[in-house]
Amino acid sequence: MNNNPIGVFDSGIGGLSVLRQIIKLLPNEKYIYYADTDNVPYGLKTKEQILEYVENAIDFLNSKKVKAIVVACNTATSVAIKDLRSDYNIPIIGIEPAIKPAIENRKNKKVLLMATPVTVKGEKIKNLIKRLGAEDIVELIAMPKLVEFAESGEFNTERVKEYIRESLERFNLEEYSYLVLGCTHFPYFKTTLKEILPDSICIIDGSIGVAERLKEVLEENKMLGSNKLEITFYYSGRKVEEKLEIEKLKNLLNRI
Ligand code: DGL
């Protein structure tokens, strides 16, 4: 048993969509949620910048004696996970777009992956698609503005709908059976996306997979906790103390 907290990290509020799934599986833990609000969005930064931000965040979480860290950000995982795993000696779990289940269940149709520009252009996603032999099946689209909309709490406005419609214009959506959300900010737009997409398209994300993997790793290492659920929030290393701000984050956590 290990009652130290678990660190969950994202560039902003996106990782809360992952934390929600984690809490469902692991309710008896303490969590430190680190949103790198000073540097969001990551999806438009260089690899070098992202690597530096991620290392700072991980160092901070380490200084809080976390027993494991979840990088609840596809962009950060895509750029930094290899280096992180060799640099730190606690379990570090990353997130990957849920392309595999989409490929397995696609019923001969195509799969659309929506992520940030860094993830879409990255080697990691290309390798994953290649490994699955799905080069002709998966189409990729970068939707950086959704990150900005999410950070400003705008999820279902006309502006958001217009952006989604315009971005998807070049696809014949009837050819697709799955939309994979490859950015943790995107599950907040599920309702809006459902309004726009044909009913036959199934929307999935990778948060359940991460939660299951974390549980597995903690079990394997006999690190499960027996705490009363507690979440402490940090914005780029500064503890969030303001009641209204904590309320806002808790609302987002329960929103999906
Ligand atoms: N939430 C992040 C992801 O999963 C990235 C958002 C951003 O900072 O651009 O990719």
C-alpha cells in the first residue's frame, strides 16, 4: 500500500476529463492536478518548448512526493514520454489516442482522428498508425482552436459550431464510423460534435485506457492507496486556493 498522492498533469483543463475516469476506478486516492496554465496551448509550441514545460511540471509533482504521474495530455505524451520514462523512477503513464479500438470496430469505414497540430504532425502517431497497418484508414485533423475555446469555457456556442463545421467541411463524413478524440480538451465538445456529426459516427477518447493502465500499474507495484478522495489543484506550480476557481475546476470534472 502507498498513500502518497497521484500526480495528473495537462497543459490546462483537458486532463480533468482523464482524472474523472481515473477517480471512477481509483476513488481511494489523493490527487494533485497540475494545469500548466502559464504555457497552454502546447499544441502550437515547439517540441523543445514542450519538453521543457513537461519536465518542469514533472519535477514539481515529484517534489510533492507523488507515487505515480499521469501525463493526461496527448501532446505532451507525444513529445516527451520517452525522455520522461528514462529520467524519473516512478511510474509515468501517458495517454495515446484510442485508434486501436476504432480500427477494430470500424465496420469497413474510415476513422477520423482529431488532435492538436503537434500530435498530428508527430512521429508517435505516425508510428502507431503504421503499426496498426491503418495508413489508408485513418485521416488526421488538427483542431487547435478547440483548446482555446475549452480554456475560455466556451463549449457549445455558435462560434464553436462554426469552427467545427468549417474544419470538417473537406471530409465526406458518411465514409467514417469513428471519431477519435486525440486531445484531452476535446471530450468537452462531445455534445456539440454529436449535433454536427452523422448519428452513425461513434466518438471515443483514450481516457478509460489510461485509467485502467494506471490501476494496473499501481496494483502490480502494490501501490494502491486507502485514502479519502482528495484533489489539490495547481496552476503552473501555484496552488489554486480561490473557492470560485476550485468550484470551476470541480464543475469541469463532473461535466463529462
Ligand atoms: N490537452 C492537450 C492534449 O491532450 C493539449 C492541448 C494544448 O495545450 O494544446 O493534447
